[in-house]
Amino acid sequence: MDKRTWIEPVVAGAQLASAFYDTGLLLVVKNYYNQTIQVNSTEAVQQKAISNFYIVYKLVESLTPLVSAYGLAKLGDLKNRKISICVPLAGYLLSRILLLLLILLEWPIEVMYGAAVLHGLTGGFTTYWASVMALGSQGSSESKRSLRLILIEFIYGLAGFVGSIASGHLFVSFSLTYRQGTVLVSLSVALYAFCLVYSLFVLKVPQAGGPSLAVSSMGMDHTDNKLADDATESIIPETRARAPAVASKLIIIMLFVGAIMYDITVTGAMDVLPLFLIKKPLSWGPEYIGYANAAGYMIFITSFVGVFLFSRFLRDTTMIMMGIVSFSVGILIMAFVHQTYLFYIARAVMLFALIPLPTIRSLLSKHVEGSSYGKVFVLLQLSLVIAGAVTAAAYNKIYQKTLDWFSGFCFLLSCGVGFLSLIPISIVACNQHTSSESLEFLTD
């Protein structure tokens, strides 16, 4: 493969930059409200102020891509995939520059709402990640697509792990006089600039790995898939063309439903987790917040290893359900975390939590034409974003209401939704099993 088709340098650089930015923003917001809220205010008042900021910030950042995401993805499909990657990266760069200016010029924190608007109108993460997944799918064969997409997620997570470990120390150790976070956010800006330049002048869009074969998505072994494809094409071409098309509609709908429900599970829990960590009894500072984020990114590594090992003998739907159970049980444990070691136990149980979404994307790509990858992936991403925005607002309000009597209630709620998301994936698994049996009967 031509090295110029590798999207990995962009994924690594952008996620390293994002890890720096996320830690920087959280601690800048915390410092801002520590200084502006009355000295005698309780920790709960400060927590609610930070939570309210993130409700508005994430709603704006999540919903503004609705204006431009589909158009950019369609343009990427029709013209050049680089368009739907470079425009969001430019938005990332400009919005991060605004945080740097906020720190240096002591602007009010509300400036970050404008940064969120700018980021969203240029496509945001919705367009960027959908286009990265489309590019990865476009340059891989069906038999290796799940592994290819989880490899991209692995690079994403590894960069996030390194960035999170470093970010807390950079925030504390390097500052310009009293302006903590200057060096951290400057590094984030520099990394986004590198990613944009690489994407514009170095990255080359790969040719599609091959035509999309619907039969191979029926959950059979990859070697058997190839043999079944050859036999089916010569024996029952008309039946082969009709049956998968009918099955695909149900499978696509159920995959969308399963992905949305699982995203609600993860988004709801992860949005309140930083607030949970900086309050008593944990009361973590920058270094420990960095370690916590790094523990989260370890999941990308363990999930990649899981797909690498299990994809040889497990169906995609089985791996998806395994990942859902992994996260749901882990977040159940998180609800009762009161000491540091319990947090890391909960994170360890989540070791396969990343598997579901990239594997769902891989399954989806096997049911659509290669020229529509961008549109389908961005529709999925928009669905996840809308659901995530509503979930984030709802969970933050629930967290505020339950803060005094049981701050882990949101984690219990996520656990319940997670187990419910197994239902649509089970329907997909049963449908694939039935379809594969019918196809084998027809080819005998």
C-alpha cells in the first residue's frame, strides 16, 4: 500500500491534540469558576456551574454539524474525500486557537461557545470521523475491514493514551506566568496545523479495495464466504441478488438502533465521569485526571487486540455483544467507586468497550455501495451526535439532581441502556444466521 494513503498520521496527530485540548479545557473551566464563584460557595455549586457550561458547550458543538455535515460528506463522496477531512480539521484548528487566546487575553469562558459553533459549522467530529472511516473502508477488502477500522481506532486510542498521560503534567509544569494551560493548548494548535497540512499536501485517497459483496456480511467465516460467493454467482445469480437486499434493510435499521443505544450508554456515562472524578471522595487534580483519561484510552489497545484475536473465529455480531457487556458491567462497577483502585478495576472490566461501534460500521459498509460510504457513515454519525447531545444534557441534569444522594446513579442508568442495546444486535445475529442457512440450502 502506498504510504501516502495512510490516514494514521492524521488520526494520531489529531487525537493527541484533542487529548491536550480536552484536559486543558476542563481545567481552564474549573479554574475560571473557582475564581468567579463566591469564595464561600460549596463544591456542589462549583460542580453545577461546570456542568452547566458543558451542557451548553456540548449541545452547541454536537448540533451545529447538522447544518453542514451531510453536505460535506456528499461532496467528499462525489469529488474528493480530502474535502470532508480537511474542512473539519481547519475548524478544529481555529476553535483551539480561540482557547489559546482566551487563556492569554483572559477572555470570559463564554467565548468557548463561539469556538464550539465554529467547530460545528465546519463539520466537527461528525464529518471528520465519518470521512476517516469511509476512507479506511474504501481502501480495505471486506474480509479485513473490521480489523482495518479497529486498527484506525487503535491508533486513535494510543495517541489519546499518550496525550492524556502527558497533558496533566504539561498543564501543571509549564505555564506562562499565571496563565496555566498556555503550553498545553499551544501544542494542541501546532498538532492540528500539522494534520491539516499533511491532509492537504501529502494524503492520497486510496482506490476502493473491491466491490461490496452482500453475502460476505452474513456472518460466515471469511474463507467460506469467498467459496460461497463463487458458487452462488454461478448457480443462483437472481436469488443471490434479491435475498441479501431484503435482509440488508432490516440489518441496517437494527445496526443503526444498536449503535445509537450503545452510544447513549457510553456518552451518558463518560460525560459525567470527569465531574465525578474531581469531586469528593476522589477529588482528583490534573495529574490524576490525565491518568484517568489514559486508562480510558487503554481500552482502544485492548479492543484492538480483542478484534485481532477474536475475528478469526467469532462473528462480528458476537464481538459487538461482547463489547457491550464489557462496558455495561464496567460502568456498573464505576457507580460504586469511592477509592482510586476501584476506578481502575472498573476501567479494566471495560477492556473490550471499543469493539461495538467500529464493528457496526464494518457491517454497515458491507451492505452499501462503496460510493455511498461517506453519506451512510455521516448519517450514522449524525444520529449518534443527536442522540449524544440529548443524552449529555439529560445526564448532566440527572447528575445534578442525584449529586447529593447518589452521584453514581447515571452510571447505573447507562448500565441498563447498555444491556437493552443487546436486543437489536441479537436481531441482526439471528437474521444473519437465518440468511446464511438459506443461502447454504440454495447452493447445495
